[in-house]
Amino acid sequence: MPRFHYNDFRSLEKSPSSPSHLHSRISDLVYSSVTARAKVESINPETGEYRIVLQGTLDVESTPNVNSWSYNC
């Protein structure tokens, strides 16, 4: 399985993204983490729209260039 690196976070926000590509990248992220959890913030049964927040800790021992990464939210 491919490793998820800090610079890969930018690829998660690119729109539009196919569901299969998003599934692949999020799976890589979760499997490359030492902890992970998901929180369902909202769901609209009428429209099917949902909002899910992922939170975790990326495995830094196997992720190179940790100190050279920056991301502004």
C-alpha cells in the first residue's frame, strides 16, 4: 500500500475528485497513521449531504521530510 506523506494533504482538497480517488487517498492516510478517528458532524437525510471530520496522527517515523512541511488552513 502506498504511504501517505505530508505533502499529500494538498491532493485531498483538489476539486473535483472522483470517489475512487478520494477513497484511495483517504485509505492511504488512515493506514499511514498511528491513530485515526472519524466524527460525523452533520447529515441531511433529505439531500444526502454529509460532513465527516477525520482526525489522527500520521506515522512520522516512516514519513520523510517532516520538518520541511507547512500547510496553512
